[in-house]
Amino acid sequence: MKHKLAVLVENNPGVLAKVSGLFSRRGYNIDSLVVSDTEDKSVSRMTIVVDGDAKTLEQVTKQLHKLVDVIKVNDLTNDEIVSRQLLLVRVAADHDTRGEIIQLMDIFRARIIDIGRRSLIVEATGDEDKIEAIIKSLQPFGVQEIVKTGISAMVRSPKEK
Amino acid sequence: MLGAALLLSALEAQGVDVVFGLPGGSVIPLYDCLKDFNIRHILTRHEQGAVHAADGYARATGKVGVCFATSGPGATNLVTGIATAQMDSIPLVCITGQVSSPLLGKDSFQEAYTVGICQPVTKHTYAITKASEIPDVVAEAFFVAKTGRPGPVVIDIPKDIFTQEAPPAIDGGKVRERVALKFKAYTINKEQVRKAAKMLTEAQKPVMIVGGGVNISEKNHRLLTQLVEKTQIPVSETLMGRGVFTNEGVLNLGMLGMHGTTAANYAVQNADVILAIGMRFDDRVTSDVSKFAPKAKIIHVDIDPAEIGKNVVVDLPIVADSEEFLMVLNEVMAAVANRQEWLDELKAHTKMVKSPANSVLPPKEMFAVIDKLLDEDTIVVTDVGQHQMWAALFLNPRRTRRFLTSGGAGTMGYGFPAAIGAKFGQPDKKVVLITGDGSFQMNLQELAVVKKFRLPIKICLVNNGYLGMVRQWQEMFHNGNYAETTLDAAPNWQRLAQAYDINYVCIENLDDAAQKLAVVFNDDEPYLIDLLVDHTANVYPMVPAGCGLDEIVGDFENEA
């Protein structure tokens, strides 16, 4: 099962190596990892998608807590969250298919951000399902190159008073 | 104030009186300032010696061990010792020099990425970038090293920082609040302890397993003894726990695990409730974990929550300091009288290993002779291999912190420098090193330190001309193919001892052992004691890898 963890860490050089080193050393599988600074410049936030059962996740969380640079670990798996990832994909397109691709991408609210003679580049953001769907829909045209960021996630704000 | 002086005064502020180390290019400015401070520096002959000595010092005293090394190879030579300390949760602060800041990252002379190399084998690492950071970093490093589950910390300092000026620390260094909170002791959950007491009271076949986490507190000896006498729960120690429980009789099961006693392993495999304190269910303790303690509910007490549920499924987790836990359990648990049936059952499964019939110096009997010469204060330090297991099985350390051994990492070469460190930490206590001819040759350059300070360490060289434990495995599991385990071309040990002005005694048979060893142990002088044991003696009992703890191999005395 895939779990999303939000990990707040000290914004130190070397902290990414400490966290990723922990994962590789103990044999945990990282699906994706996103790091950026936050509203507080001394703190970075990592969004880590880790594959494993509940026992593995418990160990991951506990071991992360032991790192001095780790401030907080939140398991977002059971939270109401919004999650997004960014996709860039280069897809083969000539004047016969270009219109169709553009129409198709409109449905996903994806954008064409570059057009060449034989290909174009699509940009999209969305959750994992949407990104997966976009890639699938483009495959028949000839996907030439894919770049994805990992997943960024945030817990939804409370809706009731 | 110079960065070097800031560092040394920060160490003084932490109460550091001894450091072990070896200077090199990047730390010359640090060593330049040593004369102005009240810190004794012990020059080892190899950085590995320095870090193991700091480790032995820490284990023997309970204080944080400190060592210095230069950049590059100096720092990488520490790594084995740091990993050893990490595996056994020993508090160390290792100060490594680094190339000057402008040279960083340029593959400069004697440059190594020390914090990167050390990160997986430390509790934390610090890379200093300004002299003004030093007081706070040192304070925090000591705090991290000794608080909660102890461990080694590395502080890497570029050469130019040692000569950089910064204002002296007014109020000593400060630990960041967040870090202080992170390692703040857990408040023990008394409800959980009551549950544990209930489980143990109702248990028909309870057993306790105590490990290194219990061995680090002096008070635990009394607390545990009190608890056991009251509740009649038999106790088994892990290798790291040796010395915590000293009662004689059936309640003392001895060590468990791969080379554990028949009684301890039987107890664990047949127990209905196991109380495990300050131990981590290492594979050498559990053997095949799927066959471990099949009938038992497990209560696991550890200060590190990550240990609970890591290797075995735990029925009742308690995150606590061992001392506090024992205190509370003593309070809430009433006396239990009737365990006779269980204790009788354990007694019936206590078997003694038989010594080889024609041996002139059988290890078991030889260790029994040594054991008689130990007192409550004697610190036994071991290396790694057969002699280590014999020492664990046949010597009886009489208190906590009296049996220092590389348990988790199994570092050959650990023992001798660790014994030196222990002696500097506890100069009034007798220090006995049990080593083997394989292990001893890994760090015997430190004989120079023994010579220089006339350290009256008794170096018991269990000499069988083999990498004995590997030889034993080759005999048992590899059809006697003794590939590269013969240690021929050994030095002439007598002449080696002479070369360092150290006394030499050779013991060839059991008849001589008692008398000769008594003389040596009562002489306040360094000795190399050459114990010519059987070349082919094996360590038994043994649970072969992949077996359950009840599948014990060995030649036993009281067996039909």
C-alpha cells in the first residue's frame, strides 16, 4: 500500500541525504519524494510517498523521528488531502493529430506549452489518477518523453465550524 | 577566542577530562591549544585505537567518550569504532578535522566527506562552518550522545575554523529547544506497567530478558535483584546484558541466544510471558525469529520506540527508561510465591557442556579459573570470537558495566583499545582483557600506550592459532574446509611483549593456570598472558543459524 508522509525537516545541507540514506539503508521503497522550503525559511517540507505495509510504515515513521534534523512526521494516508503532481510530456504530433491532442488535453485542463514540427509538449497538474489518465490518453499518439514531479500534498482545511 | 580554544573549553564545560586521539594536518591548530586546557590527551597509535578507547572509557564510566582524529584517513579510520558504538548504543563525541573551508569539495589532500561517510553509523553528525557555532554544537552533541538511547555523534571541523576568532560562550553552549524536546524522556505509562505486572503475576512460565539498556545503569543491579527475589521470575541476559543479574541458582539462567545456555533458551522457547527490557531481539538472540518463543506473550520495554515491534511482534509495548520501569514495576507488582514447578522444569533442562576429554587446557575450566580471580569491581573487556563467547558463558561479571564487549557490530580488534580506555576511565579498578590471537593482532599497535603508562591490564590471549569462530563454522557447516583461518606465522608473543616492556606468562595446562594466574592478577603490572588452549575446541552450546533456540547442538555432561 502507498502512504503519503509529510515530513518537516531542518533546512540544512545534508538533510536530504540523511533522510534518503535512512530509506535506502533500511530497505524502504520511496515512490516519490518532493522537497521544498516552506513559509518558514529554516524549515523544509518533504512529501514522501512510500510503498509498504502498516508495519513498514510504523518503522519508517519511528526511524524518521529519530533523526535529529526531522521536526515532525505526519502520515497523510488517512487524512482528507489535496495532492498534486506536475507532468510534462512530449508527444508526437503532426498536422493530422495536433487538433485531436489539443481537444483531448482541454478535457483534462492540461495545457500545450510548446509546439514543434513533429511533437508538442503538454503540461498538466493533478492528482495521481488524473496524471495517469492523461498519459494513457496520449499513448496512442506516441509518447516520446515524460517528466513528472513527485506528489505534493496538503491536508484540507476544516469545513465545519 | 580561537575556534580551537572554544572547542576545548566547551569540552571542559562538559566535564571531559580524557580524550583519545592522534594528530594530523587538519587538527594541528587544535593540538596547539591543548596545553592551555585541563584535558588529558592519550595518544593512541591508530585512530581506530582512539575511538575504541573512547568507547571503552564510555562503557566503563557511563560518561561520554571523546576522541580526536584528523581529516581524510584519520576520520575514516574512526568509522569501524563509530559503527561499533552505534550498534551497542554507546555515547561518543568524535571530533574530526577537515580540510580548510576554501578547499572543501575539491578532492583536496586528506579530504574525505566525513559527515556523509559517518551519517549511517551515527546518532547525529554536525559540520561546523563558523567558529561561533562551536559552543552550542558541542553542548548539543553531548546532549544528543547521552540522552535517551545513547549513541555516537561526529563533529567535523575545517582546519581554518580552529584559528578563526569568535567571542567566548558566555553561558556555555545551548541545546536547541526543539532538540531538547525531541529527546525528552518519555513519561512512563503506569497503566501499561500495571498491565505488565498483571500479566507477569498470572503467568505460569514467565522469563525476563535483560540487555545492554539495563546494563548501563548502576542502580539496575539492585532494582532487578529486588524484583526477581520478590517475583521469582528467572532472568536471562543478552551478551550486552552480562553482569546485571548476579544471583546464583536457578533464577539466573545465563545468556540466551546462539551460544546461550540450555536453560535460558529452553526458558524462552517455553515461556508464556516474556518481559524483555533494554534489548532489541537481535538475530543472535532470537535465532530464526519465526520460531522464537512460540508460546509467549511479549512485554517489550525500551527507551527507543523504534525498537518496539521492529523484529518481533510485541503484545505489550512500554517506552521507558529501564531504571524507571524497574522502579515502577517493583512498586506495583506484589510478591509471587509459587513458581516452583516452572523453576524445577528449568532446572531439569540445565545442561553443562562437556569439555574435550584429552585437552590439557580446556577453555571452560580455564575460564572458571579466571572467574575465581574476578571481584565485584573487575572490568572484563573482550574481543570478538570464540574467546568472547567463552567469556560470556563462563565468566560472571559481578555488576553492571563490568563486561565490555562489541555485541552488535562484532568488531574484532575492539577489545584491546577498549580495555585501555576502560583503565583510563576507572584507574582504580582491575581491567582484564580477554582476547584471541586473531582479534589481538588487529590492534596490537596500542601496546605502546600500555608501555608508556604502565597500564596494569591483564591481556589474556586465548591463543589457538586460528580465527577460531570462523574455523568452528567451517568445521560444522563447510565440511572442514578451513579456508584461510590458520593464523600461522604468528609473532613470538614473548618477544613481542618484551619489545614493549610488558611481562609475559605462558600457560600451557590447567594445572599451572590457577597458581600462575593468581600471581599475575595480583601484580599491579601489565601482562600478556599466553593461554595455549586447544586448537580445535569449539564453543558450545550452539544454535546453528536458521534453527529455533530449542535446536541446540553440544556435548552435554548430564546427558544419557
